[in-house]
Amino acid sequence: MAWRIELDPAVERELSQLEPPVARRILVFLYERVALLDDPRNIGETLKGST
């Protein structure tokens, strides 16, 4: 199952403030790596915070 990427308008504004190559790298990663995975959690690690 592939995932659908939906960008919030706030994210689009943030991306537009970045340098174009940086924004492009983020979008390519999302659309070409994350969206194609069965479980996108497989490529990341669990976030851990201090308690």
C-alpha cells in the first residue's frame, strides 16, 4: 500500500521560505521514499524525549 502525501498550507509556506534546493530535497524524500513504503515508520527511529 502506498501512502498519500498531503501538505498543510502552513508547511507549504515554510517550504517556500527555504532555499529551493533544500525544499526540493525534502519533497523528493517525501514523495519518492516515504510515499512508496508500506510502513513509513520502518525508515525512522522512535522519538525519545526527556522526562
